[in-house]
Amino acid sequence: MDSTVTDPFDTDRFEDSRNRLASLAYRLLGSAADAEDAVQDAFLHWQAADRQLIKVPEAWLTKVVTNLCLDRLRSAQSRRERVRAWLPEPLLDGDPMLGPADMIEQRESVSLAVLTLMERLSPLERAVYVLREAFSYSHADIAEILDITESASQQHLHRARRRLAAVRRRGGEVDPASARRIVEEFLAAASSGRTERLVALLTDDATAISDSNAAGPADTLLQYNTPQRIAAVARAGLKPTPAKRRLAGGTPTIHYALVNGAPAILFVLDDQVIGAVTFDITNGKIATIRGIAAPTRLTRLAEAWRQHEPDPPLITQW
């Protein structure tokens, strides 16, 4: 049989692996759109390969996707260093691209905090960390996938864990009910302009970052590093006004959601997510806030939301 022709059986074998491959690519790239492109490129490689010579399709596909992602990371490094503005693309909990979540290491590897910090890793460190922590590959398998030695794999993992240790120490599992209560208190205080209460809900070293607004460029980030400044910005941004409603194009509802395993609020207008605010919570307080409004970062989340059965909104008319 001509190896360039994909029969239904071979297509099914690839499709059976698609979600796992997309989850791998998303963890490596931090972008759902880029992950989808990498998986599609892998499918083209699969079509062109002599599949009769592929003994373990899962291993072969994992290697192809990983190396396609490494190529993307390496080509993007200099651009990202120049721009110095990057946020991971948020995903609604339940999205298959988030992948396995049975172990804390798997959940951590897809958190926005870890995805953001992984930008500081080298491409190889990032790949080893994801393959080992999220997918439990042995160092022997990782060495085969990345064409490195087992010793090098172990060294890359050690460096990656060391660089990400601050997130792991600060994070940890948060009681869902407590997390929701804190977020609801934050939203109520910001909407009513209660600055003192906002400051009390933040850790002393809290940070906030946002991608400007839906009208601005996605590579422009704003960052705030003191509880007082964060509270002032949150009050200014979340307190509803007629001008903000005109900018939004209407009166959105505000919903509570889980995004990449973390509590979040979503601004929804006509069943379209127009903004997301995510929260990292530690020791009962908010440590990090991320505001995301650039449409390019919300595309997949918005699609998932339209197929989602949400709880009643926290605010019906913002």
C-alpha cells in the first residue's frame, strides 16, 4: 500500500491520540492555537511516513509532536525576548487539551502560573519537565524522544524543577469552596469600590498582570506589584460605569468558572466571553491576578463556554 495514502484505520489511530498530543503540545507551547497547528503538522508527518515501519505509533507521534514544538519554541525565543510580553492562553476546565489531571504534578504543569514560568526554561528543560511530570515518561524514553542522554534528561529535569520550585511552594491545592468565596469577595469589593477590603484580600507580595484591553495589541502587558496599586486598578477596572458598558458593547454578565484549574471570573456578553480574570490563591489570599481580554487569547475558551452549562451568574447586569 502507498504510504502516502492514509487508510481509515491509520486515521483512526491518529485521532485516538489527538487529545493526548494536543495536551502535550499545549503544555509545551502555552498556546492552544499553536498546539492545534503542531498536532496538524504531526498528522501531515503521519500521512507521509511509511507507517508499516512504525512499531509503536504512540511513541512515534509523541516524538514528532515534541520536536515540532521544540522547533516552534526555538524560533519564538528571540521574538519573545524582544517583546517581553507573553501570557499563556487560558482554557476552561473540562477542555480535553488540558489533558491528564490525576496527579498534582499533572495539574500543576497546566496551571497558568507554571505555564508562565516555563517561559524562563530552555526548550529542552521545558520538554523534559512536561514529559516527565505530566506524562510520566521515563528518562530512557525522554532521551529517545529528544535525542539526548539519560543523564542529560535528568539534569534538565533538575534545573527545571529548581526554577519552578517557587511556584510549587507557593501554590498547592486550594479548597474549591474557599477559593470561590475569596473570588466573590474580591469581585464584590472591586465592584463597590471598597479599596481597603481589596487590599486585605491580597498577599503582601501580590502581582497583577493584564494584556491591556480587547482593543489593544495582545503583546502589550500591564503589570502591578503592590497590593495598594492592584486594589486601585481592580476598583477602576471592575466597578461598572456607563463608559465601560459602551466600550464592551453592552451589559455583560459575570460568571464564576475554573480556568486551568484555578478560580476565575468571566465577562460574558451575548454568550461570548469578552474577558477573563484568573486568580492564584495561597494561604487564603490572592497572590496573582491575570486579566485577559485580547480576543486572540480567548478564542478556544469562548468556544468551550458556548457549549458549557454555566451556573447562575455572580452579577447578572454588570
